[in-house]
Amino acid sequence: MPDAIMAEGLVKKYGNVTALDGMELNVPEGTVFGLLGPNGAGKTTTVRILTTLLKPDVGHARVAGFDVVRDASRLRARIGASGQYAAVDDHLTGAENLEMVGRLYHLGVRRAKQRARELLERFDLTEAADRSVQGYSGGMRRRLDLAGALVANPPVLFLDEPTTGLDPRARAGLWDVIGELVADGTTVLLTTQYMDEADRLADRIAVVDHGHVIAMGTADELKDQVGGDRIELSVTSTADLQAASRTLAPLAVGDMRLDVTTFRMTIPVTGGAAALTSALGHLAAERITVRDAGLRRPTLDDVFLILTGRQADEKIKEGAR
């Protein structure tokens, strides 16, 4: 399967701040590629370069077969983009917003009107088509923005944190739309800070930190990379927590995490249910009271925390975007 997006060695600096430091990406056609990273890790800068809004200082990239610098004008007609904030005109109706985008793509007045109506129907906005966007809800505005990115029926779509600030129902609705687009052959590069969003949508995921990729794979591959199963348990006191950590240390295949406030601990293990049974046996032998215990797979939040040392929504150095 050929690559719809390819980036090699992208470097971008803003003064003394390095936003991208050797970014490398390969995104096959007809897939969703998730770009994950804390605020300031370089996600948005990457999208701006790939959509021709910025030029890299070093490196090169191709999208839909076009060089993002040499072929920028031709590439713009082959891509769509939707950002964190809906780029719509509040003083126009939903239909007028999409018709305006169509004319900017040189579709002609008649075709622009036709395409606007097609997309309004697809995004369940027909009833609001002739209303001012000023009265749209956040979810409606985001759907209209995404519709605008699809006016020219682009083969490659860039979604930069498209569901930020939406309620769960609106997010789920956009997820369904993205799934439909990919089923029709569209390639999507998605940046997000929502781990469940990446888990649900992305065929492959790149974790970005300090301007470069630090891990890449499917969601399951990334979870396996940081360890398999996790035992989570809680005890009744700080003393029991310390005793439990000493008792279970031989079972751990990585660093244990202790929370002295809630008396909870997380132990990475191998062996699944057998490891949990063994752990509970050891604790019983040491007369350590367990309030609750369970076994689970790591989540993408675990992947993020282990690989970057911070939560997905934690900001890093101001100015690196």
C-alpha cells in the first residue's frame, strides 16, 4: 500500500525553541494515523508543514504525491484540514459557509451550491442549513468545519485535535463520520490528546515528544511495548503499602507505582491471572490486608505516562507548538 503522507527529518525552530527535531512519518493510503503528544510536543507544527502553512528548516515531506514546498499550490487542492477551533464565519449561514469554500476551490457557483447541500445532508445539518452559524452548538460548528474540509473531496484529510471541547455525544458523532470517510478511501492524519479517541480510530499511532517520534505502532503494539498486564490493588495503610511493595517486587517486570494517598499500587507483570493469584497468595502469607485487587491491560494513558513521563494533556516548554 503506497504512502499518502511521508515526512523525513523535519526540523523547525522558533527562535531558540526547537519545535520539530527530526520528525519522521509514513502514513499508508486509506488509513487513520494518530499523532499523540503533550501540548508543545510538535503535533500542530507537523500538521502546518504537511498542509503547506509552514516551511521546514530542514527535511522534506510529500503528501498525496506532492512535495509540500515545491508543489505547495497544487497540493492545497488535494488536502482538507480541520483544526482545534471551527474555522467558520458566524455571520453566514451553514450553506453559505460551504458555498464560499467551494468557490475558493474554484468549483463554480452551481457546483459549490450542490456540494454544500450534499455535505449538509451528510453531516446532519440540513435543517440548520439556512440559519446563521452564530446560533450553532459547538458540535454543529465542528461538523460544519469538517464538512468545509471535505468540499473538494480531498484524498488526504488533516484533523488537528478536532474534538477538543466537545461533549461525549458530539465526539462519538464525529468519530462515526471519520470512520465513514476512511471506509470510502480517505487518508486521515489525526492529532489528539484523547487516548480513547486514538484507541478507537487510529490504525497506527506515533507518540511524539520534544519534536520527534519516540514510539510508533498499533495501539496494542504500544501497550505491549510498555509491558503486558498490570495488577492494581489497594491496601489499608501506608505500612501495608510499603510491605506489599517489598513482597511483590520479585513479581514486577518494571517499575511499580505507589499512591500513598489512596494506598493503591500498580505492578507490571507477566502471566496474567496466574500472576494475580500468586500476588494475592504472597500478600496473604504476609498477613497484608487487601481491600481490592484486579488485573488489566495497560491503556494508552499508561503508554503516554511511561514514554513521556507526564500525562497526555500536560504542557511542556512554552513556545514549542
